[in-house]
Amino acid sequence: MDEKLAQSIKREGACDFVPKNNLARLVPAIERELKSGKKTEKTRTPAKKGKK
């Protein structure tokens, strides 16, 4: 996948892009998303917690 396609995917909503030839970026990307999800969960209002 070339850089232009990766940029396009990120504009569509992807938070990160990990190419097959650079899997060293996979673990940090997962850790970053897990932290982000925890922060989001802490800031959700009680009324929204039950709805998905």
C-alpha cells in the first residue's frame, strides 16, 4: 500500500496505519488505542454507558 492510499484511509477515519513491512509499529498502535479507549470510557456519561 502506498503513502497516498494510507493517507486516504486515515482521512476516512482510521487512527493509524501499520504496513506489513513495519510490524514493529503494531504493538505501539494497539497500546495507544487501548489508552484512548480507556480515556473515552472514563469520560462517558452514565446515561451513555449502557447504550452502544
